Amino acid sequence: MFLEDLKAFFEEHAHPISSTIGTILVIAIILIIVSLIVGAFVRQTVNKRAKPVAKIIRSLIFYIAIILGIIIIFGIWGYDVRAILIAFGIGFFIVGLASRELLSDMLRGLAIVFANQFEVDDVVEINGFKGKVIEIGLLSTKLLHQNGNMKIVNNSKINELINYSRHYSLAVIQVSIAYEENPDTVISMLQERLAMMREVYPEIVEGPNVVGISAMDGKQVEILIQAKTNCEQQYAVERGLRKKIKELFAEHHIALPKE
């Protein structure tokens, strides 16, 4: 109905040639506006760190708009639109059968982005490989391990996923003192002095907290210390805490367990 009304309007108010050109221009303008609106929606919806995927999605929208424009124009020229749609449908079906894995990768890539399963710079573990996400593509995802190894995983092959960046990490330290030392005195000193570590390590979110005695025997008493950190920052914090504790023990002459 829309095509017939649009065609009748231009046939009535314009020369046949200019009518056809005017119709095509109007359709093109409408499709461009729709593409821009949908593209803007994609930019707002898709995570900002997945810009490469957003660009691909906008390109797909653009090509779909072109296909729709071609179908509409052929419909105005009097061709059977249903036959054209059937022809396109058969073509897409044949392409889909020939590249099912490709389509599966694309759909999984879109699901990753729209469901916000992980982002660039997140630390994740995919199918047993742990690393930082350096690229989210429409077909594959790239991970960089801390030892420098890079792994490329087809999106459709992502079966097991752990995202370590959605929660805080925990730095855990256990220190041993001689059994003869007063644990209350040591715990009080550590709690007071280690609190200053947050000024040195801004990645500490909470703590450090001296939890208390975690184990003991006739030779030693073990004291547990924990600090909540930003994702995957616990290792640097643990190293810093060990160094500081050693300095404090030396300063306060805290005896260590004897061999």
C-alpha cells in the first residue's frame, strides 16, 4: 500500500523520469534516517569498549538498508516483490548452509557484546585459558596471558567462561612468629601499621585486616592477613605486604620460629 501511494504521488506531481528519481531519493533518505537512528541505538547499547563490533553491526545495518531499498524500488517499478524476497531468502539460506560455523561465530559474538559477558581489559578464563581480553571481534576473541602468549578463540567455541573482573580479588598473607611471642601485641601492631599500606597501594579496596591466628604448634603461631583489592591486583599487594611485615618485625624485634 505504501509503495503504491508513493508511486502514485510522484506520477501525479512530476514528470515520469523525475518521478522515478524522486521516488528513489525519498526512499534513500528514509532508509538513511532509519539507519542513523538504529546506528545511534547500537552505539548506546553496545559496550563502549567493543567499538569494533559496533562498527561491524552498523555496517550490517547499512547493507540491510541497501537491500531493502533495492526491493522497494523494484516494487515501485512493478516487479513482484514476493518473488524478489523469495530469491533473497533462498540466497541467504544457501550461504547460511555453506557457512554455518561463520554464522554461529557471529551470533555468539553479538551475544557476548549485548549481554555484556566480558569487556576489553577484563581478565577472563575461556576454556581453561586465562588472560586479559585485548579484542572482541564479531568472529573471535583474543586473550593475552601474563606470560605473553596470545590465544584466539572462535566465539562459537567459548564453552566455559569465568570473568575475574566482575568481582574484587583477595590478597592473602600468612606470617609466622615464634611461639613465645605475645600474639595480641603482634596483631595489634600489624593492624595499626598495615592500615597505612592503602596510601601506598591505591588498588587496595578494603583492609589490610589482620584476621587473627590461623594455625599454631609448639614452635610457631601463624597469623592470617587479608586485603580486598581491585581485580587481579592482589599479587602486587601481597608482595608489598610481605616486605612491610618483614620491616615491622625487624623494627619491633619480633622473633621468628626457630628451625
